[in-house]
Amino acid sequence: MNKLARLFLALSAGCLLLATSCHKNDEDTPPAPRVAMLAYGVTFDDKAFLQNCKTGLVKASADFGLECAWDIDTTTDRYTERLEKYCDQGFDMIIAVGYMWSDAVAAAAVRYPATKFVLVDSGLPEYLENAASILFDVDQAAYPLGFLAAWWAENSDAYDPAVGYVGALPIPQIRQFTEPFLNGVQRYNDEYGSAVKTYGAYAGSFLDAGLGAHLSDSLIGRGATVIFGVGGQAGSGALLAARDRGKTGIGVDVDQCISIPELSTTLLSSAMKGLDVTIYAVMRAFINGNFPGGGVYSGNLQNGGVQPAPYHHFETMIPDGIRNEIEEIKAGIISGAISTGWNGKL
């Protein structure tokens, strides 16, 4: 065999060995974990609650090499069907966003023990080793913002000050914002001998921005100078209506000065949930083999899971005395010396 033939055989053998080696590595590489996020609504890009959830999973996907699917729908009778769709496709984890998934997730977790489930913003009805909840003590952010809203209302109208809220639905997840907010107003009244009035209304829907705006107009007509908009498009509609009427607002879930820039000069603050941070933390635990099955991941003032947003446009308008009092209120809530008055369960 001449030298050229021997060289050709050597190169051929090397290529075969390389191909075999590469094929073996491909087989040994585990597939990317598959995660589906399911929600009720119109779009994940809602500039509030759902978008913040999506942001957390998108970051986790980039950092941990996840394969993600997104599923959103306005129907209310297909929760079980939608969960089973991804379980049957072999997804490793399903994140269900919102209280409305609670019973369906509990049932699916029993039926599909190999699948991990995360329920966002609601507790599960029973202990399940393959399911975990993410909950937020949003009352801890809403209470000091009620105090702030009361001060602003009196500063705006010393003769007949009033604040109002527009909530999506009178469910615990919304009432945990609105009731402590009103308690914060009462704290201001008690401390300063004031009589800031409070009004409120529920839209009966997360998705109706027009009705949220209408209710906001009604509260403003009764004298409210600050509107607390709580819950999806209904809450955002209420805040936009307040802006259009020359009033101020307080947002929820995310810093809505940033998520809805057209509100940036009219929002005092927002009662933020660290949805993105907590979802990312649970995904990291899952990837590291420490999924908190049967447990609850809680976001609160102490761990940064909830927080009043910065004052932005109003930064120089709020006096140091009020700022300091709000910080003292937050410290008192963390220490347990101050109660927000919220005793409900999610």
C-alpha cells in the first residue's frame, strides 16, 4: 500500500472516530428541561402582573437552558385540559399563574406525580410533594402606600381630601391590596387628626380596562384625588383615567411608571411584587435539585419580595418627614410592631 493510500485510510479512521465520539456526546447530553407557563388573560405582555411573571421565566430560560412554552386564554372552563396537554407532552414543570388554577393544579399534581407544578399567587388546597406555591405579603407594601396616598390627598385638597381604589374582583388576592391600603389611610388620619375619606369599587373583571376607567371617573367625581388601581387591565384603565382627569395614582405588581411610561408623571408609587425574582428563584432551585415541593415561597418586605416602588416624578415633592414615617412604618411591619390589618388567606 503506498503512502497516499495509507494516509487516506488514517484520515478516514480519524473522521469515523470523531463522528462516533460526537454522536456519543450528543446521546449523553441530557435534554433541556421543558417548562410551560399557563395563564388566564389576553396577553403575557400586559405591562403588569403577567409580564413580570414572563420576565422571570425568560431570564431563567436564558440562564439555565430551558425549553419554554407559553399558553394564555380567556376561557375559564379549560384549566384541567390545558394542564393535561403539557403533562401528556412530557413537560418537566408547569407554572400556573393565578388563583383560578388552584383546584386544577392540585388534581393534576396527583394524576401526574412525575411533573413539577408551581402555583403563582395562591395557596394549594392540600400538601403535594410535586407542587409548590409562590405567595406575596402585598399588604406590607399597600399599607404604607395608603399612608402616603392620604398625605397626598390632604396636601392636594385640605378641605375635603379623599382617596379611592378600583379593584378587579373582591377576591383575597385583590383585597390583600385594598384593605391594608385603607388601613394605611386610617393610620394617617389617626396620627394627624385628619379626615381623609375613602371610596372603592370592583370591576368584576381583570380584563375590562373601560370599566376600570369608568369606575375611576366615578370615584374622582366623588372627590378622590388619588386612585389605587388594582388588578390587570381594569386597574391599569383606572390609573389612565386618573391621569386623564389630572389626578394621581398608585399602581400594583410592578413599577408601573416603567411598565406604562405614559403614567410616569402621575404615579406616586406602586405596590410591587417580585414576581420575576421569585419565579427565577424557584426555577434555580428546581435546576439544582432543590424544588420546594409541598412548600410555599413567600415574598415580603424583609426579603424584598414586595416593596413600594420609587417615587420617580414625585421624588422632590414628598417631604422628608413623610418619607421617614413611611420607612418607620416599613421597619415596624418587618419587626412585627405594626400590623397591616390583613388576616385573610390566599
